[in-house]
Amino acid sequence: MTQEPETVLCGRMYRGGELKYTEVGITDGKIVTVGSLVSGGEDRIELGSSMTVLPGFMDPHVHFRDPGMTQKETFSTGSMSALCGGVTCVLDMPNTKPPVTDIDTLMRKKAAVAGRSYTDYGLFAALTKGCRASLLAPYVPAFKLFMGSTTGNILFNDDSEIPDVMADVARTGKVVSVHAEDDDLIAKGIEEKCCQDHLRDRPAEAEYSALRRLARYSGSNRINICHCTNAPQAEEAHRLGFTTEVAMHHLTFFTGRYESALYKVNPPIRDKVSRDGLRELFRRGGIDMFGSDHAPHTLDEKSADFDSAPGGIPGVETQIPMAAEMVRSGEIPLELLVSMGAENPGRIFSQPKGRIEPGYDADFAIFDMRRVTEIDASKLHSRPDSPLTAGCARCSPIPL
């Protein structure tokens, strides 16, 4: 027997691959019934014909810097920023201070952010030498493996130590999201003055080498390759049976045009040929998910000389609106936006999210696709001194 809903949301919704008038019954935050006419409900929310109702989006890759680096971002400001970008669930990375590497640091981080998020969230744990993944698994959506150095000191790039930890993770069935740059191929101690220098020191070969080393786990572990920067890398990852993420900054920027420390990120933005190839693969549906890799720093940090400026670009509030503008302009179909931003992340990370169907969480993102605006950094919701470098988009979401 279908449970009578407490609330009914009515409007033009994306469901089953098409947009059509739909009514959704909701009880206790869950979708209980969907149809052309849903009875009951003490509250009925009628949306105008100009509104497009999509499943709430999930960002599986954010760095909200909380605890330990809250001068850059807090869980409150980061999650509000996510919500205002149509993202209703975030998965936060473990390179906070202290880094999440064991039960103690995980529980302390959970306590630190409890009650301060405007969205649903999960907290990753990092894989390190001697990590007890089986003990952590019940409390995390997935694990993170840093094969390349970046913000935080949790590099784990030794093939004599990784296999035992990966075998432990395999027994849990959890995903391992990988920063797949072979740190042995990253040049160090050479002064960098621009993004082209950063690209020189972190070549694409570092990503290809990491994939070759990860190939041994293709039959045993569920592996997700984060922030792919070029098409051959993403295609090889799929051949190995891995899933893939792409960040909007790698789809948008390229060296030679964007050179300041505002665009410094790990892995680096690449040349225009690589950017164009990645964007074409993305258009063809050759990448599984968006993952913003939202990684804010203060403006003072980013204004330092290039070599000492930290790597990272914010994007949790702008990524989905930018992709929605691609839909509005006809560059990609709506189906691709929904699959990469909602359906696939929910499925890959085993969360009841990303579809407007009974049994799924009642999370929605509501857009007026006729209303367009350029991004104004002063109106975003991250920390006010965190610089915006996520480009300009023109389609603004209206979260419910």
C-alpha cells in the first residue's frame, strides 16, 4: 500500500529521460509516490511552467577546509555555497587538519562539522600506511588515495605498501577515489612563475603512470579517478573498469591564456589541445561524473608569488550552473547533466540520491532556464575572501 504523503511537489520534472508534468509525494524527506496525479498531502507546492525540476545534485569531491583551515572555508559557508549551486549532497575530502586517517580523527571531524551543514554530506577517510580500512568503512562513503602531493601531508605512493591497504578496502566494497598523479614524476624544487611552468613540473605522464600502477587493482577494487585532465587518461581509466570525474576548471581553462596563481591547481590545467580533447570526450558522455574539486584558499595566499601560492580552485557553487548553461545553449543534452551530476554519483557512491523515484531522497534542484546571469563573485556564498576563478556562466539555479 502506497504511503500517503505529507507534501506534494508539482511541476515540470526530469524523470525517465524526459521532462514532463509530474507530482511527487514526500514523507520524512523521502519520495513515497510519483505520478501525474498524487492525492493527499497537507502541503502542495505548485511550481510555475517556467521552472525545471531536476534531482538534487551530488558533488563527490569538495574540500571544505573544516576543521583546521577555516580561514579558507567552513562547512557552513561551503555547504551554503553548494546549495545555492543546486548541489544537495557533498562528499568532503580528508586533507583537513588533522587529516582524517583513523577512527579518532574521523570522529573528531564529524563532531566538528555536526549541525553546521546546509546539505547532506559524507566525509572521506584517507588511505595511509597501516590504515585500518575495515574499521573506518561503516562511517565513510569512500576512501581517498593521494598518489600525488597536494594540499595536506597524506601522500601514499609506495607500491610496497599500497597493496595491503587496497586489499583491506576491497573487502569492504567501498570506492577508492584516487588523485592519480605519480609523485615520482612530479618535479620539485624548480621555481615556477606561471601555469605553464606548473604544467611542465606535473606532466600528463604522471597521470598515465599512476593509471598503469593502478591497473593491478582493476579486478578487485572499485576505483574512481578524480579530476581527469585529458581524454586519453579518462579513456584508459574506463578501459580498466574505473569510473571518472571531471572538474569544470579542466573543461574550461588552458595554459597560455590563464597563467596567474588564481588558476594554479593540482593536477594542473593543461594546454588548449588537451582541454579541447577532454571537452569533446565530455560532450560525448565519456566521463562519469562532475566533481568540482572545490578547493578555496584566501586571496592573500593566491596573491603571493606563483611559486609559493597554493594550488586549488573553488567551484561547488558554479559548476552545475555552468553545465546548465551548456544545456541551455545546446552544447550538451539535459540527460548528460543529470547523469553526471546526480544519477551516477548516487549510484557509484551507493547513496539513495539522484533520481525522482520512490525510495530516493527528496532532494531537488529547481532552475529557471530562461533566466540567465553572469557569475558575480560578490554574490557567491563561499568565504568572502576566497577568490572566484571558475569562469563565467550564465544560467543561475534556484534551489528549493
